[in-house]
Amino acid sequence: MTEYIIITALIAIAAIAAVTYFGHTARAQVAGMANELSGKKATTDINNAQSAAGNARNEGQTEKGLQSYNNTTAQ
């Protein structure tokens, strides 16, 4: 039973990380589509989505480990 709780917690952490890294990209893309559907230019929204996707890609390629963990609330 405990292993199911651990698996659920790991899936929740992965989902939170995905939303954190790609949430801005998705919001910018939806805003761009909404502007285009309403007949407005969505160049700014498209550029914001591309920028956020680049930032997420760079963040995903960064090597991370316990040494990069900084818990300021516990100090």
C-alpha cells in the first residue's frame, strides 16, 4: 500500500514540475490563438510562447542534483 502512495507522490511532483516549466508557454499559446481567432495580431503572444519554450528547454537541460538544492525556509 505504501508503494502506491510513493508512486502517486512522484507523479504529482512530475506534474507540478511540468506545469511550472511549460505553464507559461501554454498560456501564451492559448492567448495567441484567442487573439488570432478574434481577428487581432498575436505576434507578441507567439513571441512570448517561443521565449518561454526556450527558457523551459534550457532549464530542462541544466544538470541538477542535491548540491543545487537551496532550502531558504529551513535556515
